[in-house]
Amino acid sequence: MNNFSYHNPTRILFGDGQIAAIAAEIPELARIMLVYGGGSIKRNHVYEQIQETLGERIVSEFSGIEANPEYSTLCKAVTQVKADKIDFLLAAGGGSVIDGTKFIAAAAQFNGEPWDILLQGGRNVTSALPFGCILTLPATGSEMNAGSVVNRSEMKAKMSFGSEHCFPQFSVLDPTTTLTLPERQLTNGIVDPFVHVIEQYLTYPVGADLQDRLAEAVLQSIVETGPKALADPQNYELRANLMWCATMALNGLLRNGVPQDWSTHMIGHELTALYGLDHAQTLAVVLPANLRVRKDAKREKLLQFGERLWGVTETSHPGSADERIEAIIVKTEEFFIAMGAPTRLADYGLDESAVDAVIKQLEQHNMVALGEKKDVTLDVSRQILMAAL
Amino acid sequence: MNNFSYHNPTRILFGDGQIAAIAAEIPELARIMLVYGGGSIKRNHVYEQIQETLGERIVSEFSGIEANPEYSTLCKAVTQVKADKIDFLLAAGGGSVIDGTKFIAAAAQFNGEPWDILLQGGRNVTSALPFGCILTLPATGSEMNAGSVVNRSEMKAKMSFGSEHCFPQFSVLDPTTTLTLPERQLTNGIVDPFVHVIEQYLTYPVGADLQDRLAEAVLQSIVETGPKALADPQNYELRANLMWCATMALNGLLRNGVPQDWSTHMIGHELTALYGLDHAQTLAVVLPANLRVRKDAKREKLLQFGERLWGVTETSHPGSADERIEAIIVKTEEFFIAMGAPTRLADYGLDESAVDAVIKQLEQHNMVALGEKKDVTLDVSRQILMAAL
């Protein structure tokens, strides 16, 4: 196991009715701004519950945070924060609203051009407004980590930052708020956490037996629960389990002491920035191709993953290790497809011209040495995209 | 899954050489007291490393914290804390030193008789001195939770308390500090975490699939790593894995949203208080008997545990479910015995007279309704002890 430092101070309030608990979590005299997206929180009664709980303690509201939150929108929110002398942010929504709120929190206390936060990945963030979250769309894990991804459309840039100062003070995870989500969002909430785990697990062995097994536990639970939730979308227990899986997949615990990949995410981000694919759709496309191209470097963990998650063993699949690896990747693809996320660029109307465009973007964003061994060069990324056609 | 609230702000610094990192974690002007046990930290160079890192920042030392830390000893430490105007405690040792330091931290800021903290289980603790830990004996998980167990020999009492104010600020987990431990402590570091997981897992199903699988991941890793570490005690990777298993077993994560038992611990505490058995030894004795006596209430989880941990299935063990459950309990006993912890009272020179004595203690300490359904009455506890003879 590699050395590591782990710290996660976010308080989780999990379960039906927990929105009512937030009043006690926010400092009594705080001037609160409520931050949300397109108004789905008004349809699913989350807005109503927040008002009931906090009432006139909410000084200000900022709505209109987009999926893939826009830099320009967030800058407007920062202006409003300053004008209204806000000292606590309450995010209500999914990963985009929470990511956006993290950026608002950091930018509101940042000296200089907020864009620099993204250019430096957050290393220059020295403080942030405190904030809490009410999660209504589980997928990204943002509710229990200190990372954020922000979009700047005019530059076709999707940039990330992270800072110790950007952990939520608390996050409410009430599975009932997810019961009304459209199927596409349920798909995203299955595929995105699955790939988050893979990025921290499917690399090379470092003797971290417990870390491997914890990662496999989350994968097994997603694979067990995902299909049932799609078939029975009003089932609270299944939604509760998926919601907790999504949080556990990216709260920092699984990466402790192990190498991490993240090349699938970096390539996928460019597909979203260029063509507007959902984040999870890009992952479903890039991951299988990525595993095929890099199967030699990932051989040992691929075989372990296949055996422990999909039951692919020498007994079940006689033949060469390469044949077993292909069977393992096919099973992973089949899972994504069954969850509603097709795995080929062609499924989203993209062809070889997209490959050149993505490579150009990766080059512009200096994504030229990705993966756990920094050996995913532009040439390797091109092979991956070609394998995903 | 049941509703839950989860919060764990302790920072973990894991790996070889991490003691050097503590200087940056303690406020610069803090008046530090170093708290430790019988001096093993001087033999294993931990004391030396602390001195190198903190030098003259250590204002005061308090040594002599016993295994099962004594109330009277801890009260002496509190007096010294006040005399030396200490505002940061640094615990170096195992669960007893850390548990003791938590009590010192709470008692130093407590108005009234410190014994009241234990009588009220910590509900009356409103603040505590900040403290950090250097863990040298992994087993109890105290390094990443807010609970503590304190002994008061003259009353033959082993009492526990917990408080949100008693999380360590940081804990260093350097596996090299465990390489010189005697085999008995390695045994304890395998059996104790195993049973910690069981107390939070082996109850009844509540649809918490991920929580079950996370618990099973820790159990699987202990079962995989424990025998290897006993056979190869100088192996860093194996010790690192066991160390992290022990922390993960009791940092609050596994109990989220599920019922908990803890009757094995409560009965075991009395065996330690009366006869001085190691904590882990008491668990190895009480757990198998407890499972036999309460197998009907725990039937579903016992069968799941047996299948996922020990591979006991209808195929491997044709016959009745009761026969499979007995096979599962036998495998658990065999594991404890192989790890060096015999599973019968007789193995520790105790006979039926111990049963009466323990029951009397449980009655005195009001431990009359234990377990996940509060149905472990004194009569059930007696059956358990009789089954453990």
C-alpha cells in the first residue's frame, strides 16, 4: 500500500425526512443563499421543505446553475453573494449545482481573477465560504468531496479544481428526492459511480488488499442494485443503496494508498465539452475502449476485477488470459448497455472526425500524459477513441 | 437502510515515516503533553521520532497508562494537564493509551466529578482538549472514532463513553511501528477488528446492500491477511493492511444505516474486568456461543455471512440450514483458534463459577437488555456463557 493522507469532515444526513435536520447545521445568524438549477427542486417538494425548515433565514436565491455549470453563470452568483453579504451557501440539486457552489464558495473569497482557480486546479484557494448540500441527483459524489468541475463554453473548456477548503459542511441524502428522476438520470447515477470506482481500482496491484475489496464492494453493490432500480424505480431501498454507492465511490476513501487512472474521465470531459454528451455516457464509451487498448498494463487487476465482479475464471472461461480479459470487458459493456448507456461513439452519432477534434482538445488542455503511469499520450488517447468508434 | 448521521473529521496519516508529518498538524504555540504507556515507544523508536519532530514543543510527559486504562491513573494525568497548562495531547500507543487520552481530554474541561462522564456515557461532555494519536498497536479502532473505554478496578467496572468532541484531530498509522509487536498483540489485532465488524453486520437484514458488502470486504481482508501476517510477521504490506482493516472496522462507516449488536463486547468486558483476559480473547470466547444461542434471530445474516466469507453454500454443505449455520460458526471458531485465540472459557482456566460472577456484574452494570433487539436478557447472557464453557 502506498502512503496516504485522508481527511473528510463532511457530515452526512441520510434518509427520508432529513432535510428538516439542516436548520441545526447552519450557524444561527448566517446569511444564507440558496443555490439551485432549473427548478426541479420546486417540482419535487425539496424547495418547499427547505423553506419550511429555514424560512426567512434564506436571504437570497440564485437559480439557473446548468448541467456542466458555466463559469459565467457562477461569476454572476459570486457578484450576488458579495452584494447580499452572504456567509453561507446552501446547494440543492445534483453534482453540477454542488460543483458550481464549491466554485462560488471559493471565488467569493478569492483575490484576483476567479479563472485562476481553475487554471491552478485550486492550489491557490486559501479559504472558501462554508456551504451545505441537499443532494437530489446522486451520481458525481460531489456531496462528500472537495472537488469540482466547471465548464467554460466559449473556450470549449471543462476544468476541475479541488481544495481542502471546499468540503461541504454537511450533505443531506434523502433517497425520496430521487424517486421522480427521469430514467436517464438513473442511468447516469449507475454508470458514473461505477466508473469512479474503476478509476481508483483498475490500475496495477500495490498489495492494498482491503482497498481492493472495498472498491469491489461498491462495484458489486452497483451491479446488484442498478438493474433492480431500473426495473422498480419507485423502490426506496434500491434508490437509497444507489445513492450511498455514489457517495462512497468518490469520497476519497477508495483512493487511499493506491494508484489512480482517471484517463477515461479526462477523455470523456472533452466529449462533453465538444458534443454535449452526458458525463456518464462519455464514460460508458471511453472505458471499454481504454481497457482494450491498455489491457497489458492493467492485466493483473483486470483478471481480479473479472473474477470478483463478473465471475470470469479459468473454470468459467477456459482459454487464454487474453480471451478472459476480452470476456470481462464485454461483460462490462453489456452492463452499461443494460443500464441504458450505449458504449460506442457511433451510438451518439459521432464518427472518426470526433477523434481528431477530441485529440486537439486534449492537446490544448495539456492532457498529454494521463493514467496511473502517465503513459496515456495523445497517441494512446487516439487509439482509445478509435477503438470506441 | 435505516436513516443515519455520519461525521468523522479525523485526519489519517498512513505509512512509513509519517510520524514526521505531525509537527505541521499541531498548532504552533500549543503546549503539548505526550501521553503513553509502559515505555514500548522507547524500544521501538517511536519516542525518538516524536522527539526529533517536536523537540522542545513537548512541555510535559505522562507515562504509565495501563492496558485497560485505569480511572485513577487518568485522573492523575488530568491534574498534570491543569498544572502544566496543557492545550494539546499527543497519545502514542495502542487503544488503551488513546482511550485514556480521550478521557483525559474530556475530563480536563469537565465541570464536576469526571466519573460522571462515564456514568452518562459522555452525553454530558460539551468540550475536550484537542489531541492527536500515533498508533503503535492496531486493534481497537480508537484512533479514528470518538469512543473510549475506561477501567475502574476497585469497582470491577469497565465503562465506556463517547462524544463528538473526542475525535482525534489526526492519527498517524505507521505500520513499521507494529513490526516488533509480540504475537499475542498480532492475534488481538486480528480478532478484535473481526468482531467489531461482526457486531455491526451480523444482525438482521435491512436492505443495506452496500453496507453489508463493505463489512464483508473488511472481514474478507482480515481473513485473507491475518494468517499470512502470523506466518510472516515482518512483512510490511501485510501489517499495513491489517492496520487499515482495524481502523476501518470501527470508524463509524460500517454501522451507518444498520442495526448493531455489541452484546459480545458487553459480556466480554465483564470477563476482562473480572479475570484480566485480553479484550480480543473475551470476544473469541463469547462470539461463537452468542451466535449459537441466537442463531434463529440472526438466521438470514448468518447464512449470508457464511456464504460470502466462508463459502458455505447449499452446494458445499448439503443438509439443513441449521447444519450450515453450525458449520459457519465452527469455521469462525477455527479462524480464531488458528489466529491464536482459543474460544472456550475452559481454555482460560474458567469454569461455571465464572458464569455466575459475570451475570452478577452484568446485572450491576444494568446490562440486562443487550443486542440489536434488546432481547439479550440476563437469562440469554447466561445461556451464552454456558455455551462458552
